[in-house]
Amino acid sequence: MPASSKPKQNALVMKTHGVPLSICRLRVALPVVHGRLDQRHADDEDVLRWHLDRSHELDGILEEAAVEDFVVEATQDNAAQVAVRVIRGAGWDGSPA
């Protein structure tokens, strides 16, 4: 979504769902992503190669698109720690986003 269409998208979500749209990007360092993919697809080299290549592509696409309202670094923390930062970043804990 181009940055210029983001306000329109936010307005549409607010109108249809009654809540503002808040996009969070979870960022994980590519070496960590690759390690996880290595484990997940260790038994299928072709599938592993596809996912490794795609992870580079998607990282670039997300970086260029920059549609997120905030980014949470998720490389080293567990799911509960990341969830807390997402809640805070979105302002769902009562703090300003």
C-alpha cells in the first residue's frame, strides 16, 4: 500500500469496524529467520531454498513499502515479550502510541 493511500485505508477501517487501523511490523534479523527455516524445512532442500530466497524478497518489500505504524524488534525475545511491546506500541495499554 503506498503511503499516500494509508490515510484512506485507515478511514475505511475506522468506518467499517469502528476502530483505528494500527500496523505493526515484527522485525527479525534474517540470519535468525534463516536458522528457523533451516530447522523447519531440513528434510526438503527445494522448499528450504525457496523459503530462504523468499525471506530476502519479503524483507525488501516490507522495508520499501513502509506501511507500518511502528516496528517491534523480535529477533531475541520470546513471544510474550514481543506481545507486550506490540500492545504498548499500539497504545492498547493506555499509553500513547
